[in-house]
Amino acid sequence: MKDWLGRQRTEDDEISLGAVRRLAAMLDQDPDTYARGSEVPESWYTILFGPTARQSSIGRDGHPKSGDFLPPLNNTRRMFAGRRVTFHKPLRVGDVVERVSTVRHVEAKTGRTGLFTLLTVVHELSAGSGVAVTEEQDHVYRADVADAAGAAKPAQQAKGQPATEAADWSEPWSPDNVQLFRYSALTFNGHRIHYDLPYTKEVEGYPGLVVNGGLTALMLVEAARQKLGGGIAGYDARAMAPLFIGQAIALNGRIVGDKAETWATGPDGGVHYRVTIAIRK
């Protein structure tokens, strides 16, 4: 796998007015706030670069098969683990954005649920002159232990870690099928655990449709945005345990110096997702 370190791919995309307005609508914000040339909220860059793999290149789980830009990790289940992002300058509606992606880290590891591969990819997004966004994404690939008939595996661990801090704010959030569908459509995310309930339960062993990790991060940032007292210089997002539709989720946060610590708790009261936001003064 180390032969894939340093491999690069260059792509381009455009920040379309329609996509930005649809994202605003999904967040229950006024879509008419945005016009051509409008500055896009920092964390909204994630609607760019939805995968464009041909339909024949999609695997059973709905993700593009690996082995082209990414190392060939066959018979695995891919899960989003986290991202670290730095915002250098704003993006605007209508910008043509170039992304240079580099495989930075590939490592076979052993965790509490067995063997897995940790893969880190660095993305640099540029619009006009200079880099606008630098992002490091972590993905975990675990063995697909379902048999050929797709027999259900044991349910995934969904218990969050105990919260150790007191929140300055807490907002309720109850994601449903429609919101998951709209977010997956915006990001062109075909992972079946977000919309295909029989597959989710019978093959991947989850008790219900899984909330997109990127959506949880976005909701935490949006819940904190009005309380920051400045722009967002970057953030560190980390997935800790899955969340499911129909659950009562709380978006919590507090200001600590020049950062906002935010976390999503599930009905068990445990922390399932954390985003630490660096505040731009």
C-alpha cells in the first residue's frame, strides 16, 4: 500500500448558485440570500467534488471502487473518520475551483473491532490565485465480513463516549429520511447506509439509517456560527460513534479562548461526534 503514497489527482468543479441555494434550503435557511458572487460560508465547500465515478465503477456499498487514485482495498467497508480543515480565503458563488488531492498516509492497524486500514488524503482547493481551502480527510476501511448471500453482521457499536464538559448552548436536531436524502444528493454520496434500510440492517448490521458524518459536522458548525464573534479559520472534525435517523440528537458547544468546542450527543447522552472550530479574529 505504501507504493500509493504521494499519488496525486487534479480535478475542477464550479460553485453553482443552484447548489448553494439548495444547501441553504436543506439547512432551513433562506436560499434567496445567495446570488452570483456571494461569499459562501466556509464549511459549505463540502458540496464540491462529489464523486464522478461511472456507474459501472460503483461497489456494492454505493462507493466508487478503489484501485484508481486510492489503493485497491477490495472486500472492505469504507467509513468516514474525520477531517482537519484550514480556510485561507473565501470562496464565492460562480468560482471555478481546482482541487489537487494527494495520498498522504496509508496504514494497516488493529482496533477494538479488529483489523482496519487508515487512509489519509490531503486536498488543496484553489480559486483564482492561491489556495483557498486545505483539507485532510481520514477514512477507515474495515473488512466486509458478510457472506456471499449478504447475511447480517452484528449491529455496530453506537454508544457515545461520556461528555466531560458543560455546554454554553445546546440545540435539538432530529434528522429524518428527507434531510439525509437531500444532503446525499447535494454531495452525490451513494453510500447505501444513508438511504437503503434493508441493506443497512441486513448487510452492514446497523439498526437504522446512518446520519452522514459530514452532515453532522455541518450542523454543528452552523449551530455555532452565530456565537463565534468572528469568522472560521478552520476546524477539526472527528467521528466517534454513528448516529441514526429518528434519534433525538443535541448539538452542543462552548467557547474556550479562540476556539469553539462543539459536540453532538445521542439519546444515550454520549458524545458521537466532535468539531473543534478555530475562530478567526
